[in-house]
Amino acid sequence: MAKHFKGSFKGQNVARFTLNSLEKIIAERAAVSDGTSYTATLISCGIEKCAQKMGEEAVEAAIAAAIRDRGQLTREAADLIYHLMVVLHAAGIPLRDVVSELDRRTSQSGLAEKASRPAPAVGKPAKSAAAPAGKRAGRQARNPTRKSVAK
């Protein structure tokens, strides 16, 4: 069960949980070496396993969203955020760096921000202006042995 940090809201003492709290809990649990911490066990498997778990949770959250299951989506979103934070920890990226990037992005319109991003990384195919157009050409590009028959 997650630790809750106490805060004050309109004079009342209430539990307050933040992503900063989660980052601290993950760091603490990652340091546990007695085999009792799922977080430490997951991180010890390497960043690839952490990323795999994050991906699984992302798919589960997407499915819950697609079928409009609010309760399931809420639970899967919590799992996804936890696993994202574990990946960030395993990669040595503090939450403040992600928050800074979000702050930078929200200081301009979404379209302007997207246009300012660097070119795609190596290995990601770029769209070619010379690519054939149309459905037949697309099928033929995927299967070059297929003969195109005009109808």
C-alpha cells in the first residue's frame, strides 16, 4: 500500500498523493535488497523488462478506454503511471526533467511545438515524396510480386 503524505485542505487534514511522492516511494523501494519489493525486483530485471511492463499497462489502459470502462481505465492508468515512473527511475531521468519538458511544450501551441521537434531518429522511415499514390500502389509497395490489374 502506498504511503500517503498529509496535507491541509481548507483547514482539514487530508491525505495528499502526488507524482513527486510516487517518485520518492519508487526510489526508496528500488533500494530494498531483501526481496520484498516488487519495484526493486522489476528494476533488477533491467530497463527492458520495466519498459515491457509499461507497454503492457499502456495497452490495457487503451483497451479500457476503448470499451469506455471508467473504473478499469482508472486502475490501468494508475498502473501505467507507476510503471512509467519506474522506467524513468531505471533510466535515471528525474520527474522534474519531464515536468520541465511539459512546461516547455505548453508554453506554445501544440502545432507550433510539434513543428519545432527535431527530424525523426535514424531507423524510422521518412515519408518519400516519390512514393506511389493510391490503394493499388500501396498494396504493390507492400507486395512487389503482386501484379496490378486495371479494372
